Amino acid sequence: MAAILARARPYGVVILLAFVLGVVPALLAAVNLGYPFRLAQLTMIFIILAASLNLVSGVAGLLSLGHAAFYGVGAYTAALLSARFGTDLVVNLVASAAVAGGIGFLVAIPTIRLVKIFFAVATLSVGEIIILVITNWYDLTRGPMGVRDIPGFVVLGMDLGSPLRSYYVVAVVTLVCIWIVHRLSHTVYGNALRALREDDQAAGAMGLNVGMMKLVIFAISTALAGVAGALLAHSTNFISPDMFRLPESILILTMVVVGGLGSLPGAVLGAIVLIILPELGRDFGQLRMVLVGAVLFLSILLMPKGLIGEVTAFDLLRGKPSR
């Protein structure tokens, strides 16, 4: 399979665009139901979250357990702007990225010197603090009641709230986010981030500004999570603090680990598997989560480097079959 994908690499981008923008919406339109479109949108939103977390945890080696909190910051930013001021989707996306990324940059300043599990615990704590602020700042966020009646996708005064149009909006934003992550992780800058992951002291000795690089990549990762949050707010028309707690962060991290740490294709595949798989087992009721857990356990046990490990992903990008 890897050899086939490697030979098809020159046409990979065209095939991906045709599949996401042509084949998938045509199949969903043929079903003629709103729910498959919602599921497709949710899958793409989690693809952005998994890809952005993979950028900081897989490529840079900074284990973050508070990613869902910045996802929530982006969602609340877009929801409050659109519900109270009627702002455009483009404005909301930029504002959500700026607010989430800015908060990520600020909270990383005192914690970025921490390493490994200590940084993970710090991000977990920061995430819980953010959710507590959202929950208790009732005058702004309506607290546990959440924000209702969030407008759908509106761009330049055009209502794009129909299932098909909403799909295309989320698909285009997702592709842009994936392109950003790809350019950051598959260039000289990405190699510098991997140097931090392997040995930040050696990277510093080679002249890299370790602290600033960690701050910037963490801010970019949280900004992309904010974009995903804005898409969620406009897709569901309702958000509440319970949607952005620790279990969501663990789910996003699981997508990255199952897909393959450091591998962008792996993060995308991990998000698709962990969103679609529970839906396919819906007929099994509560037993479906047992089945999902068993699949996750076996995947980690049998494929510790993930479904598409980092080395395999690089082989595919270079056009070389993986051995």
C-alpha cells in the first residue's frame, strides 16, 4: 500500500482535493440527510485539532493536555462575536485564532521551561483554569447554560448555512489549516522543531532559540485550535463549557497517538477513525465504546508507532516505499 501511495505522490494533492471537495459531498448529498453532513463537519473539525496538537506534541515534543480549552476559547470568541455583534465568519475565524493563540502564548511564557510530564501537568492545569473561568464568568459566557442561537456560516452577507454549503466552508478551512501545519512541519523550521524534541539542550548549543521556538509553536497550535472552535460554534449553533473539558483533550491526544506521533497523515487518519468508528458501532449501544476501546488497545499494542508513523509518512512524501 505504501508503495502504491508513493508512486501516486505527484498526484496526491489533486486526488485529495477531488475527494474532499467533490466525491465526499456528492456521496453525502445522495444520502439526502443532514446528519451525515454534520458528522463530516465534526470529523474535519477534529482533523484540525489533531493536526494542530500533533504539531506541538508530535513534532516539537511538548505534551499538551489542555488543547480542548483553547478549542473552547475559539468557540466562545466566535459565538459571542456573532451572537452579539453579527460579525462575519472570516472576522470570527481571525478573532478566534488571535484570542486562542494570544492566550496560548501568554500562558506558555511561565510554563515553557518545563519539560515532559511537568509541562503536561502545567497545560492540564491551565486548561482547567480556562474552563473554570468560562463556566463562572456568567455575564459574558452565560456560564453552564452555554451560548445558544449562534448564527450559522455567513460570509460577506451570504448565508452559507445549508448542509452542503456548510460542508464546503469547513472543508476549505480544514484544507488551509492542514496546509499550514504541513508547511511548518516539513521544512527547515520543522527539522528545527524535531531537534527540540530529540534534545533541546543540544539544539540550543547549535544556536537555536529554544524558548522562543517553543513559545511560537505552542501559540500557533492553540491558534489553530481556536479556528476549529469557531467552526464548531457555527456548525452546532450551541456551545457549553462541558464540551471542552479534559476528556476532549484526551480524545484529541489519542487521535494523534493512534495515528502516529509526528505524522500529519497519521493525525488526520487518527481523527477520522476515532470519530467515524463510534458512529459505525451505534447499533451496539453502550457496548460500542468497549469495542472502540478494544480497537484502540490493539492498535497501540500491535502498532506502537501509530497507523502511519513519522518515518513512513516521510517515505511517502519523498516518493520512497516504506519497508
